[in-house]
Amino acid sequence: MINRILIRIKIVQLVFAYYKSGEKEYKIAEKELFHSIEKTYELYFYLLLLAVEITRFARLRIDNAMHKYRPTDQELDPNCRFANNLFILQLEKNEDFKRFVAAKNLSWTDHPEVIKSLYDTMINSSLYEEYMDKEENNYEEDKELWRKFFRHDILESDLLDSTLEEQNIYWCTELDFVISFILKTIKHFDQRREEKQSLLPMYNHEDDKEFAQKLFSDTIQHGEENRKLIDEFTKNWELDRIAYMDVVIMMVALAELQGFPTIPINVTLNEYIELAKQYSTEKSATFVNGVLDKIVEHLREEGKLIKVS
């Protein structure tokens, strides 16, 4: 699940904090990196649980209406298609899902307002109205309902954003990534696998944890020499006009360029230019691109940049 794009983002964030904090305890910082990765994986399950809890809320509403003093005919014979969504029924029974939720003690109990808000959004949408017009549950249609709801309404919920930010400072900025992983999960759900359906593993590839560890280690270990390189190729710039985030992004990029011979230069450059666009100033991408291009040329001339084709 956790891919190299997200790993790079996390390392840039952690390196920024590492140098800004002044403490510079490498082991503590490395531990924080992997804790952050684990928390992102936790968010994946937390959001899947959110879908389950919204459905359970719908069932409770139906049950309460049926057992009130004078229920209407409609309340006595409700449309239960949403409450009996086949994708959610399968997810609720999923062994990996139940095991993880129990182990991490995940719960939305303290945030009923999020459940109610998203439930109200769902039932007042044209998506829901069209879905409920069908008489019987259809597995693919049931998956599609939640795929669309995650992609639009859950992703765009301000209340959810603020609630996640209260629990983890990085969660709201990672929501796009995690929801993309959930969409992938929904797509690959197969009714025939029942409770044995596999969920995404923590890392996208087996060697991604090693990639994260080495990239973070190399960035810190070679931080001083790479900072000198950056200073050398930005000496015509006023230092107070260079965003510190730009410097950090370039430090991590240089660690990757020199420490991972199998990753093509253009791949690394493109990844960190994108990071500059997203996490730094308006002009950062152009600036970072220009400086890194000059440093790459210099390293090639010095014979310090070896790539395996």
C-alpha cells in the first residue's frame, strides 16, 4: 500500500522536522518515520471502518423507526438496500479487517458527528436516490456506490478533514493517497472470496521499507556535504529568499540520486519537482529543477553519479 511517492513525502516532512527541531536524535527520528508509515496504514483501516459505521448507523435508524410507538407503513416495510449493501456485509466479516481493527482498537465512537454528517450527505445525494430505486442488491452496484462516495463526498468532507487532523497532523494531507488505496481495494473485492478477501499490505513492494530506511539514513548521513553542494549552486541567490523546504527537498533528492543507482535520474528529479510544487512555494518547482540540474551535471563530471541501466 505505502508506495515510494508517499515514502518520499514522509521523509521530506521528517527531515524538515529533524533539522528544525534542533534535537537531531537520528534514532528517534527514524522511529518517528516508521511510526508515521504505520499510522498511515492505520488510516486505511480507519476509513474502511467509517464505511461500516455509516452503514450500521443506517441500520440503527431503520430499527428505531420500526420499533417506535406508532411506526408508519413505510417504516414497517423499509427499503433496506443500503443497510444490506453486499460490499459492506463482506467487509464486516473480513478476517484481516476484523483482526486489525481489534488489535489497534479502532473506533468512531468518539466522533458520532462525522458518522451522522456523512450519512446525511449520502441519503440526500442523487447517487443514493438512484441506488435505492433498484429493488435488489447487486454486488457490483453495491461496490460502485461506495467507490463513488469515497472518491467524492468522503474526500471532500471538511468535518472529516478537521477530525483526522486532530488525531494525526499528517492524516488530512494523506487523505487523497489513502482513499486512492481504498478505491483500489474496492475494485479488487470479489464476492466469491467472502471473508478471506485480501486487503492491501502495509508496503506496496517488499523492498519499500528498505528504501525508506536507506533514503532517510543517507539524507541525514550525507546532509552536511549535500547542503554544501546546494549552497555552492545557489550562491547567487539571497539565502533569506530560498524557502527552507526547497533546501530539504533537494537534500533528499541528492541522497536518492547518489544512493540508488537503479533509479533513473529523470525519475528522481520528476518526483522531487512534484514535491516542490505541492509542499513549497509557487516558484519552488522551477528553482529546485534548475539547481538540481546543475548539481547533476557537476556530479557527472566528477564521476560521482553512477547509474545502472
